[in-house]
Amino acid sequence: MSVKESPAWKALEQHADTMQSTHLRDLFLQDTPVDAPANIDKTNSRFDTFSVSNGSLLLDFSKQRITQTTLSLLKNLSRDCQLERWKERLFSGDTINTSENRPALHTALRLPYNSQLSLDNHNIVTDIQANLAHMSSMVARIHAGQWRGYSGLPIDTIVNIGVGGSDLGPLMACKALSDSQPPAGQQLKMHFVSSMDGSQIANLLDQLSPTTTLFIISSKSFTTIDTLSNANTARQWLKSASGVKDELLNRRHFIGVSASPDKMSQWGIPEKSQLNFWDWTGGRYSLWSAIGLPIALRIGMSGFKEMLSGAHAMDEHFKNAPFEENLPVQLGMIGIWNINFLNIHAHAILPYDGRLSHLPAYLEQLEMESNGKSANRQGNSIDYHTCPILWGEIGPNAQHAFYQLLHQGTESVMCDFITPARRYDGFENTELQQQHQLSLANCLAQSRLLALGDSAIEGNDKAPIHKRYRGNQPSTTVLIDELTPYSFGQLIALYEHKVFVQSVIWEVNPFDQWGVELGKKMATELLKPLLNEDAPATFDSSTTGLLNSILSLQTLDKELK
């Protein structure tokens, strides 16, 4: 039976008919006024009713177009779709990534060292902890200045070469945790390279010293052409600068991180310089694994383990908390309400903290690659919306870019406002503290205006139409106590589990990404004519015309030279 045929889905459709014309300002008008007489209960506010917290996070859903009835019906839908059973399967190591015939066990990567999780009659926590120990020894050597380049000088620069989850996760985390105290000893400069066209690495290598630069090659398969092309360019740069043999360069200047140790060895990386992870770790869920080596190098291994602890705390909360208190479940189910019943198909991610500048891009991959599917687990086409289009930007920048559309455009958009309550505590520079307060004021102001529109400011309902604000744009505010490795781990695990919740309701597999594979295959075919190799006789007229134009321009360029 399709989820659309379930009693809860049909009840939600009927409920949505009554909510379509309901404005958020009217829902807030039902609050008890704060200046009501003393004998009136003032605690029954929308905020009190529709906010939930756990650990370092508080989620305010009061600016969502929901009522208690909405949540009750969403709970019924989660029950109809057997969400609790799917959670059990996720954490137990069941084969829920059915198209690739494997479990999805990123949560195992953050289990405490003394845990037990059996897979094929083997406790995989033992392997995870052994890999963490190897990673820890590498981090300690590099921080102590004991990892030396071909000339004998200590490594002081790290370049992470990866793409997708092997790039976005570590890049995002290193920026987000940039205020965390780095370990004593060698202070490292950190860079990230992902583009296949060579532009990033070409510009970067001009600024680096080959004697003190270490490259981390991160690729699950260790066959990703984007990553290996950049890695080969890096090795050639080292060879040209040093004149020493590949064996020495591979040993002193490269670390490999992959689920394919044989491929790392074939490329030339010695076993002692290899870190492994497992095929049950999806790329966009891999920052908790050895793919997170740059994070550990940035904040120290103790900080990395704090991040794992925060994520594990969210795992336990997601696994055990009831619907009414469960942050990921409520975040996911309210998203279902917006997408499938209020017909909102655009989602803006709006962090009000510059350290979270890469979070929108990370969530774009996490959500759209996971749930951007149109076939269910049974291999049938589905006739309802799944993942919306995500985009975002640091809030203060976005205010001067696309907030015009949010406030006065014709599109309904749901928004996530994400901000830490505290920053710069203990700083002597009071100007920085005031800047944080300004950021918080803007965050609260924008979510208030998006919800209430003109009614938020007295008299604005008499303004000319081009100055009017319609409001009724739903948003969630994610308030972080303070951005630390622990709270950051909680935050990212929150969104991972939200994605899983929605995948269960939509009946899709969130752990594969077949939609990216055919493009890679086609690119291989199109590379042949560009390299003057044999190729299929015909493409479509557009592709053929563009190929001919490119080849003509390249030929002309060679002739002019």
C-alpha cells in the first residue's frame, strides 16, 4: 500500500484544507498576552507548546503553520509508516541500503569504545576503535612536528584532496570549529581541493612549499577521477620540485583515506600511511570516519572525539525519545507537512554565524542526494513530492540577496534559522560581543517578519503595496547553546536523522545515489573525442555542435601558438 493510501495521510490532507487559509499571525493571536492579569496562566504560549530541546540544541517550531492536531496526525503517519521499526533496523545494522545490499552504519562510527555491534558475527566497534587509534597516532606525529617531508623539515601545511562528502564534510567542520583551541605544538595551515578542472590546485600550489606540505587523498573507492587527477598533479609538483623518487614522496607527503586499501597501495601509498573506512559508510555520512582526519588535525583528536560524542548523544535521543520530545522526528515530520500537504517545495538554510558558512552546501548534498528520488524501495515510481530544493547562505549576506523573494516574492519557502546563543564569552573586545548581539537581533527579526508579515510592525498594514509584507512563511529556529565540537556533532546528527525520518515516510532509500552515476559514464564517452580517441559516431545535435565548436577553438589556439 502506498503511503498516500494510509488513513493518516488522508487525514492530513483534510487537515491541510483547513490550514491552507490560516495565517501564522492568527495562530500567534491565540497566545495569552504577556500582560494578562496575574490569575491567567501565561505558560500556554506557542513557543512553550511547539519548542523542544535536547543537550545543547533547542528547536523552535512555533513559527511553523502547525497546531496540536497537526502534530497528532503526523505522529499517526509516522506510526503508519513504521518509523520505530525502521529506526531499529538502522541502528542494528540491518541491510537497509537495499540497492547496494549493505547496512548504513555511520552511527556506529560514534559509538563509545566499549560498545558492541555485531555485523556478520564480528564486533565492528573493535575495528572502528583500532582505526581511530591509528588516526590518533598520525595526528599526534604531525602535531608534534615528527612527520617530516623529503627534506627533513616538519610538515606544517595540509591539503585535503577529495570531492563530495570527502570534501564538504571536513571543509564545513574545520570552518565551523575554527574557534576551537587547536592542540599545542605545530600550528597547521589547512587547504581543501575538490574541483576537477585543476583551477583550485594550480592556484594553491603556487603558494605552498613542497618541502612541508602533506596531501590527504580521500576517496571511498580510490578511483574517483576528480580526486586522482588532483593527486597526480600534486605528486608531479613534488617530483619537479624535489627530484626524488616516488617512493619517498609517497611515504613522506601522502596519506590515503579509503574503503579500498588495495587501490591505495596500487597508487603508491604505503600501508602505514593508509586510513580505512567501510563500504557501509556513505560518502555524505563519512565525516565521522577517517575522512574526518582534517578535522582532527584542525581541532585535535580530543576535539574530534567530543564531536563524535555529541553525535552519539543525538543518536541515543533519536533512538529513544518519544515523538513529542524527539528533535529529529519532529524536524522531519514537520518538513513532510510543509512539502506534501502545504505544497512548499523550496527550503532555505540560513545560519547566523559566519563559521557555519559551508553548512548550507553540506545540507544541500545531505538532503538532495539522499532523498532526491522518484522511485520507492519496491522499484515503483512515486506520485508525491519528495526532497525539496535546498539552498542557503549566511543570514546577514542573504538579507542583501534573496530575502527580497522570501518576504515579497510569489514562492512559499520554508526556512531554517540556525544560530548560537553565546559567542565571544571571555573576549576582552566588547565590540565583537556587540556584533554577535547584532547578528542575533537580525536572526530573530527576520524569522518574526517572515511569520507575521505587516502585523509585526504597527502601522505597516497601511503602507503602499510595494512596501507590504505578506508573512506566513514557515520557519524553524535551531538555537545552539554555544558552537563547540560537541554541539556541532549534535547539530549534524540531527539533520542526518531528519533525512532518515523523511526517507521512511517517502519510502525511498536515502543511502544510495544512482542519479549521479550515468553522468560519470557519459562523461567518459565524451572524453574520447576531446582526446582524439575513437568515439560513438553520433550524439545529439546540441552535444555534437558543442564538441565541434570546442575542438575547432582548441585547434585554432594550437595553430596560433
